[in-house]
Amino acid sequence: MQTIELLVLGSAAAFVLVGATVGAKLLWLARRTRALPETLVGASLFLLSAVAWPLLLIVSAPEPPPGLVLRIGWAGASLAMALGWSGVFLFTWRVFRPGPGWGRWLAGLGISIELAAGLAGVVRAALLVDPLELRVASASGLVLLLGAQAVYLWTALESFRYRALLRRRIPLGLADPLVADRFGLWGFTGVFGFGSIAPAVLAQLSGGDPNSLASHLVVAVCGLLSSAALYVAFLPPVTYIRFVRGRAPSPVPEAAV
Amino acid sequence: MPESAAFEFACSQLETHTSLERLAARGTVRIALKQSGLEARSITPEQMAVVVQRILPAELISRGIDSGEEICQSILAGLRSVASGPVSETPDAVFRRLGGA
């Protein structure tokens, strides 16, 4: 196996491990708080990393699995991706743009597109005469990935905007530097998530090779960075917490009302 | 989305105690909020108190209002009676919980 393929595999394994761990942690938190945001983001991360990615690794292995495994695996991955990215749309709307307005419309549109593309993937898996054709890029797969890129971009923009707000509050003692940093890390998770999908989308739009060396390198690096950002955001080591809080400007005491 | 009670209170007080007209008063408070990274629709009385103490006096002075400090003290005193009202959960509250911080 070439070095670059090992890097891609390592990146996928890191995403599966980190995403599943963080997803499980947030679902555990949701069990206690009964709050919607942690339920949404926890379930989305778990579906994408612990269900969709392992299934995708199986169905796209160099040696194709048996037809039935290919059909079930592809259908499961399509559904898990559609539900996972729909959850991220819902989370971003609910947390950053709650209530009526363009955020609700964007989330509604994104979820509709993702669910339709996911269901189309399930139908393809069930109806295609030759299951090996599932390994060939399709229009529904492209739509699914474009929807994912849209939500990663939206999430990143909202997160960076909010981080900028919180950074201005820190000297006034109105924000925790660690929480501000977490918004930045969540934004970078979106940026690198966008980047890890970009080669597949570009290849399909341009007719290029999604398995080129450059594509694999981008996928591997973005996947690793995305996993690292996700890990530090939601499972920050004590040394990292000290570092972030230590370099922040000292807050002034809050005014009493 | 309507603005918060704390924002409306600070604006009305500024309009009452200065020569600023409604739009100018609201604009002044908005600029102070922007400098503080806060939003008019979600700011609480506690957060507004910090803005009134730390940011607003300089903004008033820059607009030629000499009694800025006194006006700010008056707004601060009045903020105690402003109820927070039903405010939807802010993004920072959600992210604080998600990270366990």
C-alpha cells in the first residue's frame, strides 16, 4: 500500500474514532439535559462518522464486497449521510438563526435536498441491476455532497462570526475565552469538512479523477485536520484549556445590576 | 426579531436625558454594542450594565455630550428594574454546555 493511501486510511480511521467518540459524548449529554442542540449535533456526528464512513469504506474497498453487502452498505451510507447532514443544517439554524427568517428557509431547503438525495441513493441501491454500478459516481451522490458543502460553509461562517463577537466580549468579562475558541474550532471543522469533500465534487463536475494523488492528499489532510479540530473543541485536554485561557486578555469585573 | 428590553431601556433613557434624537440615540447604543460584541436582540440587563459602564461614556463624549458619566449612572440605576424577559438560548450558552466548560 502506498504512503498516500495509508494517509487516507489513517485520516478516515481518525474521523471515525473522533467523530463517534464526540458524537457519543454529546448524545450522553443530551440524555441528561434533554436539549435539542446536543441531540442534533451528537446524532449527526455519530451517524456520519460511526455509520456512514465505515459503510463507505466497505463499499468502496479495492476488492468489491458481495452484491447484497454492496446494496445494503450503499443504502445505509446514503441514508446516514442524508440524516447526518440534515441534522447539521437543523443544528446551525437552531443555534445561530433560531426563529423565522432566512436561516429557517435555508435549513428547510438543505434538509429537503439532503433527504431527497439520500432516498434516491437508497432507491438506486435497491433497483440497479448491477450492484457494482453503485461504485460509480451518480447525480444523487453529487447533490448529497453539494448539500453537505453548503452546510459546512454555512456552519463555518456562522461560527467564525460568533467567535469574532465573543472575542470582543472577553476583555469586558462577558465571554469565556475557551467558548470563543470552541466556535473557531467548530468553524474549522466545517472548513476542513468542506475541503475533504471538495475533490469528489470537483472530479464529478469536471470529469476528473477522484482518485488522483492530489485528491487523496487533500482528502487525507482535511480529514485529519477536521478530526483534530473536532477533538480539541469538544474533548479539550487540560493543557489546551490552560493555554487558551492563559493567552486571553484579563477580564474586568462584571458590573452589578 | 424585536430588540431586547435592556436595549430599548438604554435607548429611551439616552433619548430622554440628552439632546440626541431617537435614531441617533439608538445608533449610539448600537455602536457601543458592536464594540462589545453584543447584539441588540439578545443583550441582557447585566450585559448592558457593563456596556454602559465601560463603553458608552466614551461614545457620549465623542458626540459632545459632557454629562456622559452622569447619564450612564442614571441608566445603570434604571437597568436594575428591567426584567430580562424571555430570551432564546444564545449560541455561547449552547457551546459552553457542549464542551462542558
